[in-house]
Amino acid sequence: MIPIYLWVICYLFPVFLVLFIGVIFRLKNRKQQIITHLGLILSILLSQYFIFQSKTSFPFRFSLVSSSLLIMAIIISYLLIGKISVLYSISAVLQQLTMLSMTFLLLPYFKLYEILILIIPIYAVSHLREPKYAIAKLFVTMAFGVISILLFVLLRDIYYLIALHILGGTLLLKNGIIYPRIKTEK
């Protein structure tokens, strides 16, 4: 298969599917978030399928240190924003697995800067549902996406990156920067 088709099928197709469903059915906040996360799951499944077909193995390596960091991040998130942290942690897992599965799939075919160009803008723009703090959100999500992919290429440790995502996102949620309408408990 032509490598760019992998990106189109595994990353772009789920994005357009989510947008199409959102527009056709005029979905509002919660339903749109559910559809968005189903799109992330679809992207992960497609990427993992093509990774499996290429006879390689995605690095789901267990590390006591990074797994402990992940557990601590979830606990800190819960202490800072309450019950919503459970849903946010699941979202962070899905977002990271989507980005990192796609990165892993594309690494044999593209230069790193090309992968960043293919993945990061969509990741960043997808966080612009609320117009409040749009520039800050765009900058922060683009920076985090780049850092996340670079650290993944260097470390191949998804648990550490999920923990970072949860902690960073929790701080943005707590301060009303990402999804300012969500009420946190703390």
C-alpha cells in the first residue's frame, strides 16, 4: 500500500467521518464528544491493524516507573478536578494511542518532520471546539503534540506520555482553558 494512504485511511478518514456525523446529525456537546472518541478508537484500530499486518509490534512495554507515573497522574487529576478526571484520563489514553499508533505506523515511510506535519495540525485543531482561548489552545496542543511524538520516538514509552497528557490536560481543564464550560468539582 502507498504509505500516504495509510495516513488517509487511519487518520484522515476517521476525522472526516466524525465531522460528517456531527454535521449531518447536528450533534451537540456530549454526543459530539462521544462520536469524537469513537473516531479515535476507529483510528487506533485501523492503525493497529496495519501495524499488525506489517509484522511489527507496537511498543506496549510495561515499565514500573512509567506505569507508576500514570497511576499518580490519574490520582492527581482526580484530586484537582474530581470525577471528570476519569473521563479525561480515558480521553487522554485514546488521544495518545491515536497519535502514537499513527506515528509508529508512518515511521518506516516518512521523515519525522513529515509525520509531525501530517499529525499535529489535526490534533491541535480538534481542540478548538470552544472559541475561548483558541490561540493559547492551538499553541499548547501543537507544542504538546510535537513533544509527545518526539518523546515517543526517543523513549517508546506510551505510559509516560499518557501520564504527561493527563497532567497537562488536567491543569488546562482546571483553569478553564480547554473546554471552559466543563465544571470541575475542586
